[in-house]
Amino acid sequence: MRAAAPSALPILLALLVATPLGAEPAPTRIASVRVEGLRGTREEVVLQWVKVRPGDPIQRFDEVRLRADLLRLGIFSDVHVERRAAPKGVDLVIEPRERWSLYPVPMLVYYRDTYLLGGLLVESNALGRNKGWALGGVYSNRGWQLLGAVVDPNVAYTSWFAKLSVFGGAGLLENVDATGRIVQSFALSRIDAQYSVGRTFLDVFTPAWTGAVRAVRVERAIEGAVLPDETALSQGLALIYSDLDPRGHFDAGVRTAVEYQHGFPIADGSSAFDNLFSETRIGIPTLSDQALQFGIFWAYARFPPALETRLGGLDGSRTLPALLVPADKHASATASYQVPVLRGRWGVGSLSPFVETGVYRRDGDPANAYWGPGLGFQVFLRQVAMPAFGGDVAYQMGTGRFQFSVAIGYRPTR
């Protein structure tokens, strides 16, 4: 005789009583947030970017956003996040991997009739609090320069930032035209002190108050007209939008900034000036960890001759003679494609073929257009807080001249 099968009705009734209709399971809560593995960095540097607290539902935790925020600081090479089961929910354990933050940046350049020797000592994580400073100088057959800078990307672990840099030197300064012909040269001494203070809203938008004290004394004219001395105090406003997502050897996303400054003369014979300028950079990830990158740069200014912007060797003007082309107004665009060609535990080496085009002019002079292709090589060291260093060679189509430049990159925190 077969045994009767048990009825399912009591089981169903028990489930209905235990689980009311429409009820959802209780959300898993965060039991604790811990930071592990730090050697020199203070926990507050990491915890300031954690937007959840013990007792919050785990669903509120945005791991992707946290990783992007921490990697953008430049002092971590990687961030590992682990969710560990705990009696009262889930323990969030954050393990950043620290980079070397104190490093030298040697400089040795020889090009045509110019040599340059010097270097910088840079600290990106002073006292383990993500504060930065740099100090150094260079000497060349054209003069000497000294530089000092301090930056606090998160004042008192808030969304405020502050930066101060001081630059001074003396030597020979030359102005050249688009063909590289010297049209003006003079000996001078100068000092610039620049600062900025701002606050970031919604993680992407930063207004900042900027300013500078700029003084130039022209010792003598060697070729061309004598320039007057200039001493000015400038004040301005910068607006920055940035949603950059660090991807190791490149940044994905958009960063655009526009700034206006007005210069007030503070010495007899000096002139007032206005300067409106902007830069936009776009990074688009493509196949095989490669990246398509665009840049748009422009300025509309009225500078006294001794304070003019100098183009050449910079993004958007790498086909021009390095830092020798004076301009009041300029606009340029560049496109490059970054391809990693060397990989190792040390980092990544990449080639970047690029093309650029631009136009510039000084007040009272006709506009000059330029364009050309180029090729850059960059090295990204995984365990060093310096984002990249390398060099470029560019060819200006209008003149048939090659231009060489050396670059040390940086990753803006805003």
C-alpha cells in the first residue's frame, strides 16, 4: 500500500503568513567602512571620497565613482574594493595601492645652439595628506630660472582647492616668426607669482578665483625695439568642467576650462591688459586600450609686449619653434591617437601620431596660419605619481621645418 503524498496546502499557508503579500527582502546594510594597506597616506585622504556610512544600504555604494575619484588624485596606481560578509551586514574594505610620491625630474636638452640643464624635485603626497609641492630650476646658455609651487587639491578634506606658484629668472629672450627667423631679442629679468582658489560642485563643476603678480625688467635690447618694463597685478575668474575618468595611461571624458583675467598696472609706465583664454581636452577609449584624443585651445588678449603669451612646443602649437613665438590672439586644434607599444610591470610606453592646425597674431601684425603632422612618444610609470614624460617631433607644412619638444605631463585634479 502506497503512502499518501503530503499536501502542499499547509506549506503554502505558512509561507503566506511568514511573508506578507508585496513585501520585499530587507536591504543589506553596510556594517563598516575600512581602509587597509596604506603605508604613508592617511585614511582621511581615502575616506573623504566614500559617500556612504555604516547603516546605509549597500546599494548606495558606487564603486566605479569611488575608484575614479581616488585614481584622479594621482597618488594611487590601483584601488581594490572588497565586500566581506559580517554579522550585521557587509564590511566595505578599500585597499589603495600607493605610488612613489617623491621623485626627481631631471632636465637635459640640447637643440641647435641652445642647451639646458636642471631639474625639479616633486612631492605629490606631502605628509601623507595628498598635498603637493615642487622646487627646482634650470641653467642654460641663455639664462637661468627658478620655480617653486605648492598645491592643496582638497583643503581640510573638503571640495575646496588652493594653488600657489612662484617663477623667476633672468636671461636672453628671443621672438621669432613662423619660419624661425629671429625678429627681436633682449635681455631681461622677471618674476611671476600666481595663485588660484576654488571649489568643486557636483564632482564636475569648479569656479575659481585666480590672480598673479607679474614683473618684467628689460635690461637691454639686442635686436629690435626696446621694450618697456612691466609690473602688474592681475585678477580673474576661471570656470572648469571635468568628468575625467583615469584609465592608467590616458583619461577618458571631457575637461574644459575658460578663464578671464584683467591686469592692473602697479608701477609707472606699465600697461593694463585683458586676457580671455580657454582649453578643452577630450579622450575617447577605443579598441585594445587605445585612445582618440582631441584638443581645442584659444586666447583673445591685449598684452604689453613684455608679457605676451609664447607659443611653440605646447599642445596645439608643437609645429612651431618651442616657446619662441609671441602672440596676443591664437586658436588651434589637435587630434591624436594613442597606441600602447610597450607594456610591463613598470608601466606603459605609447606612440601618439597627431595632426594640428592653428592661427595666431600679435596686435598690429597680420595673422599667421600653421599646420602639420607629428609623432610623440610617452612613458607612463605605474608606481610613480608623475603621469607621463616623453618627447615629440612635428613637421610644419608651411615652412618644411621639423620641431622637437620635450614634455612632462600632469593630471589635473580639477
